[in-house]
Amino acid sequence: MDNLSGKYKNNDLVILSDFILDEDGYEFDTGLKKAMELAEYELDDITSKISENEKTIEMLTSDCDKTDYILAASSGALCGIIDIFLVGKAGDSQIGNLSDKWFKNRTMDFAKLCGWKAKNGDSPASAVNFLEKKFKIPYDQTGAGDAASRVFDLNPSNHHFKSLAHNPSILGLFFSILDQFENTSHFISKGELISLQEADNKFELRGNNFTAKLFCGFVNWFGHLVSDISGSSSSKGRGMGIPSPFWTWTNDIIVIKRKLNIHSLDFDKSVNELALQIYRQGYDIRFEAACAIPVFVNELIVRIIYSVRRLFRYFIKTQKHDRSFKQLWEYCKPYSNASVKRMLTVAHGTYCLVDGGEALAHGFISGGGSFNVADCLLRLNIVGLGRFSISLYGELDRGIKRKELRKEEVFLRQEKLTLIDYVEGLKLLSELYEDKDLIIFTDELMESEMYIKAFEKSALLAEKRNVSDEKILRNKADIDSYFRGGKKW
């Protein structure tokens, strides 16, 4: 039979005690002491869970004060002003010019790494020309002097955007390798997927087996993107670089729908044409990198502010003999805590408010009575908007986790109170009832001449359990009367 156990539900207590009697004697499984041990063990476990819950909730809860919020908002406003005056619009940006120069130098460095020998007077175009020959691909039609310019309006100013293999995305990599294996070119134009067969009769993908060809296809894709990141070798001026991955998704949507035999909506085509228009005005991956600079500065300033404020607070509140580097780092580290994440949410939100307000203003001003969507998006910092979205998601996620933990804590506290009542009840019961009395009672029942004393023990046990006097069976006559349907019970 099962051991003695205690069960509780809705504050109702049930105690089950197993008592086995056979020819060899009796066996009393367990008693109140065992039940109390089990209950106290479970009480300790619940107390530990409540403590862990409280620590987790504390980690998910921000302790920012008014000064933290003011400093975070100030950082966001400052970086928003930097964006307005130094980033501005593609093609007319001071930080954008620095970004263009940086990418041009990196292209030359990559060409040198691949074997390009720079000579005196060599221009970056020489390095680009070297890389284009080094990483030959079949899908580099520009629309200059070929049929593509007449068929789907392909030209040097849009071929990097329309050519799927020139898109810096997973889908771009897929079409690059596909085009190299099959000697084809794939383009998106006016919401349609266009494929050119036998794109370049002089192209042959290197490699003696499938794995080698696959590796060469990836290397060609990457190397050709680097060659085009600052414009092609024939570009004049700034050149048309690689499109921003934040806008090439408009091509991806059309391709995926086409492959799934889903008709493209006019909205898809309109957004794709808008993205192409923005790209043609200079919004490429180089300008996207320029947009990331004030966002990065905002991130850096907020984290420094957080660490410096906590550093001073630590030295003020902690006695000298209690200080340690490990404790200091845990107190000041500018990541993995809810407070610095809250400050970043405020900072990036303020930044987006300033930048978005300026972009909307230019959209209305340049529209001449209507709203110029393209000009607005050209000035809108999508990197900052994306970073703010990540912060908002984090705040929402932490809020949901805190709510779930608080619900769990309420349940655990109710369970703890029930257990406390249960343990107190067991203690009270142990004072009124001892197992040894029941064992003596069963011994005397087994001896036929001792039934009178057994009745007395039975009555004593009943009294200890607060059984009413009229229900207590005190002698053999009371028992006989009970089984005959008499007055007792």
C-alpha cells in the first residue's frame, strides 16, 4: 500500500495513513513525521523558486532614473542633428563622401590581395577592371549596346539593381550560382522576372566537379560584388554601386511570388519601382554604411554614459574594503541589462523622431504642394529605424516575460501559504495524535482478553480527535448496539 501522504487543494487538507494488518502482525507505513518532512522539503523548494523569480524579474526591470532618460534623449537628439547636417541625402553627403572613399580604398586593397599590381598613376578604375576580369561572370549585361536596353530598359544606371545576382542577399547568391551553372542572367523589370539564356558564350565556370564549381561560383559572386561596390570600371563620377539590402527585398518578393505562381500586385510593382528610383539617386550600400555612422555613435554614447554614471555610483555607495573589479564590472558593464537597453530605446527613438521629422519636412517641401515619397525615403535613415525596431521588440519581449513571471510568482506565493498552513496543521495534529497510541491499540485488539482496555484506548483516541461524545463507542455493548442499528452514531 502507498505511504502516508498529505494533499491540499483549496485549503482543504486530507491525510492518508496506511496501516497493514496480516497473520504475522501489523505494519504502520509512515506517520506525521514523514508527512511533515515532505511538506517542509516542498516548502523550501517553492521558497527557492520564488527567490529565483524575483531575481529574474529584477534583471528584466529597468532601474533608470530621470537623469538617465534625459541623457539618453539628448544623445539621440544630438545624433539626429548630425544625421541632418552631415549625412543628409545620397549624393550630397559629407559623411557619404567619406564612406565612398573608404569603400574605394577597400576595393583597391582587395584587388592587391588578389594579385593586382598598382602602378604610379593607376586609378581605382584599374583595380575594378582587374577584379572584373579576375571574377568573370555571365550576368553582367549593362544594357549599353545590347538588346536588353530595348527589351526591358536595362542601362548602366539600373543594371546592378535589376540584376538579381548583383543583389547582396541570399537570393542574390542563389541566382548568381544558378546563372553561372546555366550561363543565364535573371532580371526584375516592371514587376516581371526576365531570364536571358546563353548570356555569355565565352563564360565557363571553373571546377572539375560539382563541389569545386559551387565554391568557384560563390567566390565569383563575392569577388564581383566587391568590384562593383564602388561602381563599374566604366563608371563616370561616383558610379552606381551595389544596391542596399534594405531595398532589394522588393525584388525578392516578386521572384518568390513568381516561383509560387502568385500574381504580383500593383503595390509590389509600385514599391519595386520606388526602390529603383531611390537607388538611381545614389542610395546604395555605400550610403547605407554612411547612415549607420550616426546610429553607431548614438549607441556608443549611450553605453558610455551608462557605464560612467554607474562607475561613480559604485564608488560612492561601496566602501573601499568591499570593492572588487569583478563586482565593479558587473555593476557597470554596458550590455546585458534592462537599464542600458531602456536608455538605448529612448535614444534611438529620439533619433528616429528627429530624423523622421526632417525627412517628412523635405518630402512636403520638395513635393511642391504634394508629398514626394522618394525624397522623403532618401533622407530617412533606415538603419536607425531598424535599430529602434529592435529596441522596441526587446522592450515588448521583456514586458511579456515580466508579466508571466509575476503571474507565476502569485501562484507560487499562494502555494507557499497553503503549504505553511499544511505544515502548521500537521504540527497541531502531531500534538493530539501519536502513532505509538495507535500501535498499542492494535496490539491489544489482537489479545482477546484485553478488549476492555482496548475500548478505553479507542475512546481516548476518539476524544483526542475531537469526536463528539454521542458517537464514541466506549464498550462492547455500544459496539453491539452500533452494528444492530442502535442509537450510537
